[in-house]
Amino acid sequence: MNALPPFFFTRLHKLAALSRADRWLLVEVFVLLGVAWLALRLDPFRRLARGLGPLQSETAREVPPAQLQQARRVGLAIARVAPRTPWESNCFPQALAAKFWLRRHGIASTLYLGVALHKAGDEEFPATPMTAHAWLRCGPLFVSGGQGRERFTLVACFGEGA
């Protein structure tokens, strides 16, 4: 019989140390990442975009502290869960999952889509002439994908009030 690897017990111990609400949030985020991944593969973007909110509109930069705290919690949960899904949970599914979660809890957010063109010989992206990125903002907080967003040219944003 094979013994379980030591990191398994470390992760299990960390999970057990979380509050019930935090464990449930991780489960919710896992499911939402899966739903977002499926939606991106099964729905045409035009149909998906209709559910994101008005095109080229942004939400307020100020939100109540309690909503900002909830947005921070979901952002941390997504950062924790996304690398551990059996499917690819890159920036777009992460932004969609966070947007869905925030909407369900009555919290306004803006989803941004951007592209970056690459020059020949670009060491970071040697094989692709263009890269896309998605990020989500709630008030002043970038819930997901905020790091490195400055390199991308904004092509669309979808803001939606609560």
C-alpha cells in the first residue's frame, strides 16, 4: 500500500484550520471556475458577453468597506484554487468566476479585456504575436488578473452595478 505524500497532510491540515465559511468559499470558487471554463468553451462569446453587463461601462471606484472585504476574500480564494483545478483556470475563467460570485452577492464589478502585441524576439512571449488578458475590478481593488494589466491595451470592459 502506497503512503500518501507529505504535502497531502499539510494541505489537509491547512484546509481543516479554515473556518466553515472559508472552506465553503473555496468549494464555491472551485465550482464557479469549472462553470466559467465550460461557458468559455460552449457558449459563443457574443452570448457570454451579454451576461457580463453593459459594454464599455465601468463601475464606481468607491465601494462600501464590507463589499471590498468580500471582494478581497473571493480574490484570495480564486488565487488559491485556480492553480489546483484539473482544467486550465487562467485569467479569463478567474475573472468570470469572481464576477459571477460578486454579482450573486450584490457587489458591483467591472470585467476588463485587453490585448498586447509582441515584437519579434520578445523573450516573454516568443511564439505568439499577440496575448490576451482579462482582469476584474471591484472599487479600487483588482480582484483577479490585476498584476501586469498595464502591458495590455484595453479592448472592452463590462461594468455592472449590484
